[in-house]
Amino acid sequence: MYLNANSGLATEAGTTDALPRVDDRRMQRLRCYFTLALSDLVSLVVAFIAANTIYLQVPAHSHGVTLLGVMVPIYFCFAAINTSYGGDALLRSEKSFTRSMQAVGFAGAAVALIIYLMKAGNDVSRAVFLIGWVLSFVLLPLMRLAIARPLLARMGGTPYSKVVIVDGVDYHEGPGEIVIPVNHIGFDPTSTDPHGFHALAAAVTNADRIVIATEPVRYAGWSTALKGIAVKGEILSPGDDRLGVVGVGRHQNHPTMIISQGPLTLRDRLIKRVFDLVVASIGLVCASPILIATAIAIKLESKGPVLFMQKRIGRDNKIFEMRKFRSMYTDRCDANASQLTTKNDPRVTKVGDFIRRTSIDELPQLINVLRGEMSIVGPRPHAMSAKAADQLYWDVDTRYRHRHSMKPGLTGLAQVRGFRGPTDRTEDLTNRLAADLEYVDRWSLWMDFYLVMRTATAVVGKNAF
């Protein structure tokens, strides 16, 4: 198929009804990883049963079973560390082969060291261990090679969904990729309209890799757009480092500039999601008396709903509705946040003033966390019309949208450092932005633990109103 981005009928800006569907392959990859892990387990079990049979003539002898019980968890620890279960292991059989052999080698060495340090040579057969270890070296990689091609075939030849966006140039479609002319998305990389960025995010939802085919004059705009999406993004053209190139790749024998990688791997996202679910669930249970008391107080003081829903910008620049306790009089609520709250704001109720100062108004966002729209820790989500010194946030600093490569959070590094409240000066935003980008670059589970603990002492401060 030969496409020109300027051909075809453009749909209305922001609509994606006519766009091709991008398959979400994450669950497929997880099933393949599980199949690889099961194959590894079977190989280890067969190896040590065979070792028992060869040396002791008893397949289920305790020597082999004991060694297997020690070998298996150590092997899987090393296999996880050296990414034996990853997209590359599915896509490239030689990597799957070598990484599994490395994991077997390290696991065997660790077991041998344990036997030596615990002086367990008389309790387990060293001959059974050596035979089982050698057989594992042979069986495990061979099993992986045997199942690699069928697994890849079940995923259509690639474990990743690849989207190519064509913007103003001719492009020849390659196998296994989804090609979308940019005018079918309703997005202009030179625009700052948040609805356009939302349309782009909706068009590439579930994509694992995005390639942009465009003219050099459009590089800068696409660079900013890609850095705000938590997916590996590339521009199909030679260029220079003014775009913040993070690597060089290949696509159909042409060089690409890798503009973004996405801050978290699949494993990191799973770990962070489990952390979010556990903390949010515990938080809702523990805070339920406060939530009920606050809801009653709001209803008693003023008419209107207890919760206030406001559109905010989330991960990948997608727009979502954030939940908060209503802290203003119903007829004075500012759904677009066109006017930032100030001290002694006449729009704020007495109850609202208290729950703002104590950050109780933020607690309903635990529901957003459970829904997957937010995280416990991350850059705080901002309203689409929020301004700093009469400038929209994304007009103050071109890096602003980079913070959207991660889910927004209830708390974050910026909040712990005291960068809260109004943004009357551009410095108020840039300080906050610097902390957010630092968090994106340095994320770890331990940092999330630390920031949650610090938040308890930082929620009540002079900037909270």
C-alpha cells in the first residue's frame, strides 16, 4: 500500500471513528512470558528427574527433588533480572537462547555456593547436581527454541503493535504495521490545543511503538508530542540532537531518530500498578470515616453535589475527569479552572477551606487510582486552562507535556518539596515542572514509598488553600 498523508478525506478534528484499531498486545505478551516460564520449569524438572534416574536409578529421589527446590526459585530470579522474559526474547530466538543459558549458569553457580557454604555435600548428591545442571544447560534453551516460532506466529510475527503516522510525505506501508495519515487523526503537532493531543493519544492507544514519517520542518513539534506519550516514539528521518534524540533505530532499512522510550518498562508498570491498587484500597478503607464525615459536612453547609468533577490532562495527554470533594458554592464552581484559587477566596465554603488546607478534598481521587486514570505518586494533573503569569502552562515551557508520559498522581515530588498552590509567576510552574521531570527520570518503587511517607508531613502547609 502506498500512502500520501495529504490524500484522503480528513475527519473532523478530534474524532477517530474511521481510524484502524490498534491491538493491545500486553496480555498476549504476558501469556507468552508465562508459556516460556512454564517451559523453563518443565525443562528444569525433567533435567533433575533424569539426573536422579541416571545416577541413583530412582526418578523421585530426595536428592534431585531438594536440589530442584533450590534451583528453581534462584533460576527464575536470575531470569527476571536478565530479561529472559521480555519482548526481545520472543522476537529474537538467539537472545532467548543465550539469556536462558546465562540464567541457568548463574543459578547453578549460586546453588553450588550454597552447598559449599552450608557444608551440605553429604546431604545432597553432588553428582546428581552436576548432571542436572548440565542437562538444564541443554534442555532449557532447546525447549525455548522449539516454542519460540509458534509463540511468535500466534502474535502475528511480532510481539509489538507498531503505528506509523504519515505527515506530509509519501510512505510505503510495511508488513505488520498500522499506517495512519495525520489528517485522519485531527492533530497538528504545531498546535497547543489539548483536544488535539487527546485525539493523538486516542489514535495510538495500545501501540508499543510509534514511527512518524514527516518533513524536517515538523520535527520539533512531533518531538514534543512524542515525549508526552509513554510509548517508544521515533521520527523516520535523519536529524540532529536539538530534538533530544535518545537513540538511533532502523525502520524498513531507513534510519530513525528515537525521540522517546517511555519512562517505565512493562515490569515497572505492573509493579507500580500493584502498588497503586494496594495503597488505594487500604487508603479508602482507612479514610472511610473521614470521607463520610466530609460528605455530610458539605451537604449540610451548601446545596449541590458532594463531589466535583473536573477535566484534567492525564498520561499520554489524554483527558479524564478527576474527582474531588466540592469545596466551593455550587453556583461558583469553576469547572475549567480558568481562575486559580487564592487565599480567602469568596467562592470557597467554610468546609471547603478546611478540606483544602488539609488536602481532604483530594481523597476521592483514590477512586481515580482504582480506575487506572491516576497513580498514588506522579506529576499532579493540571486543568486544561490553568495558567502561570497569564500564560497557559504548555506555553511557558516546551518540556511541559513531557511530564504526561506517566500517570498523574495524588502526590508527587513537587508537592513534597512544597511547590503547591497558585502559579502567579512562571517560576511557580518551572519549579514544579523540574521536580516532575526529575521524578519521571528517577522513578523507582522505593521513591514512591518515600514520597507517600513524606506526603503525610507535607500536606498541611502555607501553600495549601
